[in-house]
Amino acid sequence: MNSLVSVAGNNSSWDKLLSYLRGLDQCQLEEFKLGLQSPQWLPSGSQKIPWADMKAANPTDLLCLLNEHFPGRQVWEVTLRIFENMNLTSLCEELRAEMNEMAQAPQDPRQEELEIPEDQSVDIRMYRERMKAKILAMWNRIPWPEDHIYLRNVTAQEHEELQCLLYPKRTGAQPLTIVLHGAAGVGKTTLATKLLMHWAEGLLFQHSFSYVSYISCHQAREMEDTTFAGLLFRDSPDSQAPIEYFMSHPERLLFVIDGFEEMTMPPNVGDSLPCPDWYQQLPVARILLHLLKKELVPSATLLITTRDCSREDLKQLLLNPWFIQIPGFTKEDQEEYFFRYFGEQKKTRRILQWIRKQEVLSRSCSAPLVCWMVCSCLKKQMARCPSFQLGAQTTTHLYACFFSSLFETAEASWSKHSWMEQWRALCSLAADGMWSSKFTFAKEDIEHRRLQAPLIGCLLRLNILRKASDCEDCVTFTHQSFQVFLGAMFYVLRGKEGAVGGLSKYQEMRALLDDAFVDTNSYWNQMVLFFFGLLNGDLARKVEDTLHCKMCPRITDKLLKWAEEISTSDAVSCSFEFLLFFQCLYEMQEESLVRQILSHLLEADLHLGDLQFQAISFCLKHCQKLSKLRLSVSCYIPQMETRFVHSKISQWQDVCSVFHNGNLSELDLSNSKLNATSMKKLCYELRNPRCRLQKLTCKSIAPVRVLKELIMVLYGNNRLTHLNLSSNNLGITVSMMIFKTFRHSACNLKYLCLEKCNLSAASSEALASILTSTQRTARLCLGFNPLRDDGVRWLCASLSQPDCALERLVLCFCQLGAPSCRHLTDALLQNKSLTHLNLRKNQLGDEGVRFLCEALRQPDCALQSLDLSECSFTVEGCRELADALEQNQNLKVLDIGRNCVQDDGGRRLCEVLKCSSCVLSTLGLEKCSLTSACCEHLSAVLGSSTSLVNLNLLGNDLGTQGVNKLWKSLKKSTCTLQKLG
């Protein structure tokens, strides 16, 4: 034992006491231990701590021993007496201050001394003994492979880890629901059962909990209906459990609910009624649901274990849960395991580097058993073949070789047909378990699949299956990934019948692929990876030969059919796991088949990181019909080519090759990190004569200076018409170079977006010259740049020129004021091409609106759409707009939302809208301080206007009466409104 968990009071106080003990030098620590052997310093009637236990104890062990023998405040009192005897004055002062602070703190009711009747205390002690025996039996039923390596004795950290489980918060009230989550096989159940054992031995939490109940969710699936009391005390059937006591002290109960991922949720989870009755007969799943939702014994503590795949489902049920991730083996642990297994450092480092590149396998190695599987499999392959090539391996290949190598020496001797039937049955069991989240299988499950005892015995000896730790007649796969692999294998084996029943194998396969890629359910990620990996021809033949099974010859045809159908649906453009899809295709290592599958793909959205580089580059070079690509690059691409980095540069070349496939028309590189070399290569490919790119988006590129390389694209690709460089701090140098290129005759840009580029008035002169030097630019977006009035003055000077062809201009949130409106008015009076103007979120005020209305009043003003939302004008500005609309026959869209229009301004607008000459079709009045008083006028507009089809009134307090008036007008046949917001 090594640290304290079952503590009274604030955990931070106990940390301080531990720090005091750790602060003692070796001589002082020995003197302190000797003081504990002196009865005069100990509470009356207490026994000394055995010297054998204390002799070698470190400070952490010592504190645990103190807590065992001197409960609650006595620990502090004993420590203080001995420190006083040792003349440690400063430590004594700190101890007294801490004890005074603890005395004033509110007491946790769970720390009070128990007052259970003596006869019932005996029952509790008997239950603890029964619990110890149960846990030991569970541990004894867990076999480990003979060559598995135990890294260390974890007891040195055990107590501290367990303390953190039930007391995770350093201060304040501790959570009553704690969830241990993590991948399969990382030690969640082990930690939970160790906690049970320490409680049963009286080492931890003896002052916190007087009864601890362990509930296995997979066992709960098989239990008959019972009562809560029956479930609570099912391990104490022969004793008179103090039920009445716990009904009045539920805070002394701890429930360990193990394996939530295997829990079968009852129907109508959200409609369940609270169940305070301890004696009501219910299905066990329903009782557990009430426990989880704190509808039963809400003051009891829950410790729940679950795999990551069920974390979100569990979170929906719980009240104020505290989640603790159990990471399993860290990278350092994995390295130590592999070094100790192989011994040779050079070989081990090569293996570890390969594993780090296999994203799924690297994550799985957080489970010790997967580390063993990888090591044992690679060791056998290396021994068998001295020229073994590690780089040619995939995760699927590794698992297939693991199973094959085990069964090469299998003792079961059946005919080939019997082997095929048994493999199909085993894989069917695995797949069915995956669909139903069932990872522990009863004897009835085995018999139902007609799995024969020799195969089960063989699987147990080979460490593929093991006996369930908490169920004598149940088996489970030694690691979930073994079940996942065999479940995937089921869908490539011959046979038409599905695993679940009711669906064919092909229908289940489609459901699997849709769930993984379309519905983005990460639960299936590893299974679909194995499924695609098993489609490799060479690997499939090896599996057939060694495992005596037969693969379905038409499975690839069915996969191609699915890929073709999915590419024509909306799923690809809405939500599709492209990255996982590409990783699965790479796992196949079948270029011909990959090319056929990707021949239907028209768009993709990918994040290119170091782990994904190889798979994405492999697949993109086969995407010959891809027309739209979103690619965010975050991996490091070397600038200089050496023999060590050649592969990465070659892979980048494969990525860039898709740019001139003859079909790609849209490319989005937003949020990419690119160096000059990789950007040059990319731009070089965009200049290829076969490149048909029309739209290029480069938002938030780092570093910004690489955007200078775009100059060669703008010079050399006259098909590029749309460029978006938003969210880049271009600076003077980069922006000037790009603006200069825009003026070149070879540049054919029609749409340019430069939002959030930190462009100032200093950049505006060069930017404005674009508008007059070329008549191609039709749309310009400059929103969210500090252009201010001086910058707009330069733009308007160009807008006033007769050769300016700009049609749309966005200047939202550019720190503009009324002077800008004067410049814009002058431009609008001269310009006949500008039809859309966005001035949203600028401080224009009534004066600025008045300037704009001078242009709007002119019959030849070409403006058709004007956005003045959030421009800080009032009723006066609204009246100016209404007056201008009376004389304007071109403006069709007007947004004046989030201005103080009020009812008077709304009334004046309505007078104009009712006129037959008004052509306005869209009006935005969101949050304009309108009330029900304005609804009379709006209703009249809805009944008479023949042009208005869109009206936004969101955020106005119209009241019930006002809404009713609008509703009456909307029901009239003369109302032309199509959309009301």
C-alpha cells in the first residue's frame, strides 16, 4: 500500500499533510516512525502500527498506514504530537492552522462514524470477505499470454490513482457520478475492481462507504426482473442486510457499474417515471436507468466504466457527471514494452516508427494486449523470413498474419468444409456482437451458432478468447480488436445470410459502410478498415490457405455498386468521412480496385496531417473525376529532397497531380500550413495546361508570405475566375505584389474576396487601380478591413470611371462614416454597372443615409440591392430612404435591420411599399424596435403589395395582437409574400 484515499475533509489538506511528511529528511522520518511506536503520543486505546509494516514505508505509505490506524482527525493529532516532540516548530504551526481550517469546513456526511448495529456490522464484514473472494476469482480467470511483459508493479501508484477516482476534484464538493472511459483493454475494469478490493480489505474509503455494490452490465442483460433492494444485496442472500439503515443513509452507498457499453437500454428512456420504491419489481435495465439518472438514491455515489464509443450516450443520461479518461499505455510505456520484448534497439525503433504511421494501430497499442499481439506477430514473421519488409505491412495484414500464425499449429483437425463452417459461425458471432454492442457471450450464444467445443478450446488456448472474469460459463474476445477483425471478416466470407437475422449479408454490409462513412459513426472505424484491408487479393488468398475458409468472389462488385450509388447521393456533399474512406482504400493496397471506386468521386473534404499523408496521396492520384476539393494541409513537407525525405516529396507530387486531372474546377486550401517549396509545386501544377481550375480559396494560410507564389498562377491560368484570400494578414508587401498581378492582361479574375486581410487606406490606392485597369473584375469583397473613409475615397474614384465594370461591392464593417457615403454617392451617380452594395456594420448615421439617398433618388441609379443593417441610423434616416424609394424603380432588396427604425419609420416605409410603383421584393427589418402599432401598416402592405415576397421581422416585440393582424393578411389570396422571418 502506498498512499491515502479514504480521507476525511478536504483532499488538498491531505496533500499538505503528505507534503509535510515528504519534507522530512531521512533521519527525521525515522524519528517520526519511532514516535509512532511510543504509546504516549497515540490516542488512548489505539494499537501501534506494526513495525514490520512501517519500517520500509515511504511518506506516502506512511500516511496510508496512519489513516488505517487513526481515523479522521486522529491522524492530525498524532502527527502534531510527534512533531512537537521533535521540536519542528514551524511545521507544528502550519499543522495547527490546517486543523483549525478543517474544523470550520462543512463536514461530508459520508465521513461521519458509522452507527450500524453490531449484528449487522458482522454481516457487512462477511460481505467484505465475500467481495474479496469474488474479485480474486475474477482476476484469476483472466489469462495472460506466456510471453507477455509486465512493465512494472503498479502498486506504487495504486492508492493515489484510486483516490483520484472517487475524489477527482481538489476542492469543493466531490461529484456523485464518476465515469471512467477509454479504449478497450486499457484497464478501466481493473481499476474499478482494485477499488472494490481495497474497500473490501478495509484499506480505502472505510469512512466514506459502508456498502459497495458491483454490477456488471453484461450480466445485467441476462438477469431476471428484480427489485432495487434485491439487486443491491444479491451477493448477500444469506444475511440480513441492513436495508433500513441504507434507506435512511443512501450517501453511504457506492455502486460500481462496469461496462456500460454492454447495457441494453430499455425503450422510452426519456419517458421513464422516477422510481423511489426499493421493493418494486422491475427489469434490471430499468433499475440501472433509474440509478444512472439519479432517480434512485440520488445521494449515492456511482462509479461507471465505459468504452469511448458509448461516452456520449451515457452523458445524455447522467446528472453532473465527472469524466476521467483512462489512457492505458502511453507512448513511453509502448516504447518500453517493445524494447524489452525485442531487445535490439535498432530493430525496435524501426518497428515503433512504422507503428506511429499506422493511425488505428498506434491508438490500439494503448492496450497492453495489443502491444503483445503486435510484438509476437512481428517476431514470428521476422524469424520465418529474414528479408521481411516491415513497410509493406498494413494493420489488417498484421492481424491476418497473427491469426494465421496461431492456426498453423492448431490442434483441431477437421475437414476443410468443417473449418469453413466453423469460421463462418465464429465470424458471425463476432459481427452480431458488434451490431448489438455485445462483447461477452453466454453458453447459449455459442450453442446457437453451433460453434464446436474443440474450436472454443483452441481459441482459449491461443488467447483469442478468454473466460469472462465475472461469469463462469461466458467467454469474451481477449481484446475487442480481435472481435472487430473477425466481424469484418464475416462480410468478406462466402455466404448470403446476415449475422443479425432479417437482413442479407450484402444489406448488412451496406448498413455498415453507410453508418461508418455517411453517418460518421466512429464505432465502426476499425471494422471498416479491416473490411477493406481483407479485400487485398494476396492477403485474402493467404487467409484462405491458412484458416481454411473461402472468400466471397463477388464482394468487390458489391462494393463498387455501393460506391457508385453513394457518389450520386447528397450524402457526399453533406457529411461524409472522406479521410476514413481514403484510409480504408489505402488499407486495400489494390490500385486497380481503388481507381474503380474513386472513378465516381466528384468532391472531397480532407485534412492532410502526417498520419494521413500516405493514404491521401495514394488515393488522390486516382481521383480522375474529382471536380471539387477542400484540402487543409498541416503536415510538414520537406523543402530539400534527400533520400530520407524523397517519399514525402513524392507523395506531395501525387497530391498535386489531381489539380490537372482535367476536371477539378474548385480548390479550397483554407487553414493550410505550407512552405515556399510546397506552395511553388502546387502553383506549378495549377499552371498546367490541363488544369481547369476556376475557383481558388486560400483562407488563413500560414505563413502568409507563401501567397506570393500565387502570382505565377494568376499570370499563367486564364481559366481562374474566382479567388478568395480572406483571413490572411496580407501586409503591404504581399498585397502590393498580388494587386499588381491582378492588373496584368493574362489575369482573368472576375471575383475577388479579401475579407479580414487587414487592408488599410494605404492599400486602397493600389486596390482601386484594379477596378480601372481591367474590366473583368465584377465582384469585390473587402469586408472587415479598416479601410476607413480615406480608403473608400480611393475606391470611389475608380468606381466613378466609365470603364469600371464592378457589379457587386462588399464593404461591411470597414470602419466607415458619413464621409464615405458622400464618396459612394458621387460614384453611384457616375457608375452604371454597380448593382449590389453592402455597407453593413458601419457607423453611417442619419447623415450618411441622407447622402446615399441623393443617389437613390436619381432614376438612372443602377443599384438593385442595398444592405444598411447595423448602420446606426434612426427614424430620420428611414424617412430619407422611404422618400428615395418613391422615386426609385430599380432597388429590389433593402436590409435596414438592427437600426432604430421604430414604428414611425416603419409606418413611412409602409406608405411607400403600398404604392403600385414600388418594386421592392425583399425588406429586412430585424430588431428595428417595431411594436404591434406598426402591424396595422405592415398588414396593409401584405394585402396590397404585388412585389414584396420576403419580409424579415425577427427580433421585434410585435405582441399577440400584432401577429394576429399579420396572420389575417397572410391568409388573403392577394398576399404575394413567400417568406416571413
